[in-house]
Amino acid sequence: MKDDSKQLENKLSALVIEQIKISHHNLEGMMATMVGDHVKQANQGLEEKLSNLSMLMERSLRQQTVDEFKRIHQTGRVDEYIKRFDKARARLMNFNPTLNEEFFITGFISGLREELRVQPDSDGIHGARMVTDLQCEALQFSIQGHTFEKDVRVLDITGYDMMLELDWLTSLGPMQVDWGAGGIAFKQGDKDVQLQVKEEVAKIKFIKEDVDLEKEMRKGSEILMAQIFSTEVHSALQLHPASQTEVHSDSKPVHLELSAALEQHKAAFEEPTALPPRRTVDHAVPLLPDSKPINQKPYRYSYFQKVEIEKIMIELLKNQLIQPSSSPFASPVLLVKKKDGSWRMCIDYRQLNLITMKNRYPISVIDDLLDELKGIRIFSKIDLRSGYHQIGMKDEDRYKTAFRTHEGHYEFNVMSFGLTNAPATFQALMNGVFKPYLRKFLLVFFDDILVYSQSMKEHKEHLSLTLELLSKNQLFAKMSKCEFGLEEIEYLGHIISHNGVATDPKKIEAMCNWPSPRTVKELRGFLGLTGYYRKFVKNYGIIAKPLIDQLKKNSFNWNDKAEMAFNTLKSTIASAPVLAMPDFTQPFVLETDACDKGIGKGIGAVLMQNRQPLAYLSKSLGPKSIGLSTYEKEFLALLTAVQKWKHYLIRGQFIIKTDQIALKHLLEQRVNHAMQHKGLCKLMGLDYKIEYKRKVDNKVADALSRREVHPKTEMQAVVGVHHEVQYGVQAEMQAVTELISQWVEELKSSYIGDEWVQELQNKYSFQQGLFRYKNRICVGPLMVGELGW
């Protein structure tokens, strides 16, 4: 029987090989080579042959889809071309969901008719010539508060948003270069301009047209590149070396008395060269009873992303942070591109975290910590380097941290970022290490260490004791993130000085910077936000009456009286008792929203407890973010808010409320695109629950996201044609919706400041912003008078 089975397998194998040979004659190029190699391996088992054949067929289909996508060109009208392009894009995304927007934008523009495309730029850097037909004319960008304008070409460069060649510096005219301080000075019209370098750079080499760029980068030369960051809050010119070597920034001023202490304990700022020692607190992963091992397939990545993963793995193995594994556990890896163009890898431990018993180690309450700081005059802040990797895993729990990549199976020797109990373990270690000095001259909140003293002489001693304890316990800090000997310092979202503890102004920045309304619609949005908190504001109706009067038909006339009422209401909402202090015995609630229509395209959020606000967030969407899908914009709003208030949210479970229903199932979704990779890396290890909240009920975050902003950087390109056609119908539908609901919004606004409303609160129901009696809408005296009833 065994011989018969073997004969049957050989016959089937021969048949498969024969079919492959026949197919081989009809193939060309790389596909033919791959199948040819398969034919040569005729001594493989049947199952492996069939598996490889299936893989080849899948690759062939994928390649066919790519070829079809590349063949799409405009032959008729633009809208017809867009339809064909979108269909091909959807098919291609099925095979490779990680393709970014830049790939499709480039493909879209290259398919346009010749007369619609910008002529390719033939200029380039010798030895690294790049050709592009993408152009932005008169692009405005801001560096350290100074605005410049330049025609730029769009190139596929890695790690930088913009590269400015020597011709840009030449166009600025005569200038002075201070190589010691690191800055340049020149005239811009009648104005003196100074640009200061923000990082210490050892060597600077200008890019000239006769420089072989690729050769210079291979040698590791440091090349002058200008990176333009978001100009919404701060603008900065940063000089980055093209090599990956870290440059420490020691340019922050340090008091002379402290310099000696820092030099004496410089070992505390070195990079660790070995695994952390055995400690009383190592990380464990206790599982819930009857839990089964988590075994997930790795996510799909492109060839280039796989290369990046392999580089990261080599580095982790070299530093002994991981080791090969044969564990039954396997979690997938997430790959996220950082702002500098490099990649960061973290592990998707969502499923493992679900079956892990939660460690309820008490995390310090921020307000209790800050109570210790009254009357203190000198402060230093120390930030640990890669804090989680400075704690080892318990031997018996290493196998649970196992993860799988496309080329291997590994497990962590150190505590990995993303494990649910990692913050509690870290806090337990820090409390144990610094116990002798806690609340005497030192506070610790996770990896943020605050040293405080009454005098500089006393502070030198306290700082030396702290650094000595770090070195003794083989804990290492990162110099570039530390601050020393300051009389005022930002710590955990608060501004601390000898005058006491003040709330960080950024908490109320979104409210204080709200621009004066220019239309009834903008005013209605502002009153919708402030009205949400009217029960916390004494005499709200009296303060807001000049604004409410502006809502009447044909009555909008912004005058000094309205401006005064507007500013008074802003300052009232942004101060106590409206803006509450956090209560760490109660759960935090985070409401987020994104708006991509109308004038105010942005994201908004509010941090709350018991329906009372703690802090606001409002931020405009940059050029890159405006092109994101609705899901991605809502996800971006959620991530931005979590990152901003993480020091509050890290203590325990918190609730996120969003009007994007798909985000409600984030913990169960399979990762398919770059935004999910980036987002889950930032959320990993936090204990949160996402709830759906209808947009009509999500008033505060919605108003903050729609707040009008005036961005400093604007960009226009050929892609605008695509967006105009694609989104024209949506804009028209939005206008119709406004016409239908306008009277409802006016009715809601009429309740504000109406004394009659106070009598209704105990007798009538309040649903979706409207008072109702037996399901009938109630109209107040103010509205009745306006309607002339």
C-alpha cells in the first residue's frame, strides 16, 4: 500500500511539473525565471510543489494587477479617468493594503494627458539626478517666524519634508554665517533676519550641483538639509546629519555650579551596553485562568519594509534585547515610519493583553505629587533613556512575549513596549529605587524624575545623589531630554515655580485663541460649545445676550459690545470653576472629532470627568492630513488627544468617545494600513474603551474641530483637480443639510439665556439639544418673538 501511495505521488508530481513546463514557455521575464527555478527543484515533495505553485500564481495575478494599474491613462474627460483610476486602485489595494497615498497621487498625475501635467524638471544633483513632473508654485513656508516663498518640485526623498539647495541661500543675497553659534543672518527687504540652528552639528557640508549626493551619503558625510516642521505652533530650521549617528544636544544652559556634578556623573547619561541586571522588580505576564496561547500570523509588508524589519531585528539581536524563540505564542509586528524617515517597530500585543491579568499597582496622583512643591525655587527634570528596555523579563514569562516576523520567531529578554502591565511595573521599580529620597527632594512619575531644592547649593547635592542612585542601579538618562537648575519648569502638564503650581496654558489655548466669528454660522458654532457648559457659568444668559442677539434674522453686525461679550465668555469658560481639576478616583472621558468640510478643517478634543471639562484641544489639519480618509482623520484626532494627555490617562482605564463608529471596534480590527500601524503603536499598553457617540451629541469636540484656523503654509498642486471633482457632490449635499437643520440650530440657540428655560428643566425632557413635552418640541418666548407669533 505504501508503494502504491508513493507511485501515485510521483505520477501527480510528474504531472504538476509537466504543467509547469508547459506554462513556462508562455511566460517572460522574472516570472519565467521563477517558474524555471521551480522546475529545477523537481525532487521536492508534492505538497511543497503545490504550495510554491500557488504562491507563483498569486504573484502572477498581483503583477498583472500592477501592470493594469500602470497602463491606465486619460483618453477622454477627467471624471471618466478618475472612475477607471479608482477601480484599479481598489483592486491593487486588495493585494497590498500598505501602499501609501503618495504612490497613488504620483500614478494619478502620470496618467493625465500631457497638456495637464507640468513639464519634467531636467535639473538635478550630479550623480543623483531625479526627474519629476510634480510642482508647487510659490510655496510659502515659515522658518522661525520668517516667511519665505519658492517654486519647488516634488521629489521622492526619504526622511525630509523639504530639501533646500545652495541656490535658495544664494537667492537670499549677502549673509553672515556664525559657525560658532550656528546661525545665519541676512536682510529680507528692510527687515533683519536671523536663523538659529536648533541642534549641534559637528560638520556641515553644503549641497552643490557638482556633488555626488549618493557617494557623499555612503561615506557618512553630514549634509546640510532643512526640514520644515508644522508651522501651527512653532517653526524651526533644524540641521540634520545625513548619517544615523545620534547627536546629543548639550546646548541648553546649565548653571555653573551644576556642571561639575553632571561631569562627575556622566556615566548616568551613557547608552547601556548590556542587558539590565536582575532586579527585585522584573516584568511578569500573568495570564487569566484557562487562557490559550496567542498565535497570530504576521502582517503583510512590502519588500522594502521587510528590509527595514530585518535591519531592526539585527540591531535588537546585537544588543541582546531579543532572542530566537520556539514559543507557542506569536504576536505580529507593527512598522511605523517616524518623522525623520527612519522606521520604528513595535509588537501588536492587543490579543495577549486581553488575556493578561491586570496589575493594579497604585500610580501616584499628579496633584498629590505637586502639593510637595510649594515654595520651591530650583528644579531639574531627568528623562530616562528607552525606559522599558531597562527592565528585564522574568525567565518564566519571556516566551509569552514572542513575536513573529516574515523571517523568524523571537521573544524579548527585556520588558517590551505595549504590554498592558508595563507602566505599573515601571512605576514599582522607580518607587523602589528612589524610596530614600521620595518627597524629600525628588518626585517620580514613570520615567519623569523631578529634583527640587530651595537653593542652588542644595540642588547640586540633591542632583548628585539622584544621579549616583541612577548609576548604582544601572539606570540611564538621556541628556538631550533633561533640564537642569531652572526656576520655572513644565512637569506633567503643569508650570511649576516658586510661586506655586499653575495649569499649563496649552490646556486652554484652543479656547483662548478662538478667532472672532465672521458669520452667523461661526458664532452659532461657538455658542454651541459654550452652551454645553452653561450650568457651570454664573449669569451665562446675561454674558451671552449680546451674542445671542446677533443670531436674529438679518441682525449680524459684529461690534465692540459683541466683541467684549465674546472675550468675556471665552475667559469664563477657560477658568475655574468651569475648567475642573482632575479627580483620579474617577475615570477620564476623552471626546474627539475631526472636521474636513467648510472653512475650519481640523481636529478637536476635550478631556472630561463627570461631564465637566479639564482641558481643550483644537488643531488645524496640515496639507498631508487633509487628504486622509474620514476614518483616518477621526483616528488622528483620537491619537493626538491621547498623546497630549497621556500623563493623565496612563493611570487606569479611560473612555474614548468618537462619532466614527468603525473606531469602536479598533481592538478587534486587523491592521491593514499605515495609520492603524502608527496608532496602535501609540495606544499599545494603555487601558481604554472606545464608545460611539453620535455627532449631534458630540458637540464640544465637533465645535473645536470646526474652529476656523489661519494656517501659515498653503500648497496648491495639480492634484487639486482630482479633489475638486471627487468631492464636489459631497459639498453640495452638505449645503442642503444646513438648509434643512438651520431652524433647529436657531431654536437651540434661543434657549441660551432664556429664563423660561430654567422653569422647564424639571418638567420637560431634554433630547438632542431640544426641550420636549410629550415628544413635541417646545419653542421659548425669545424664538416666538423672533418669529412674530
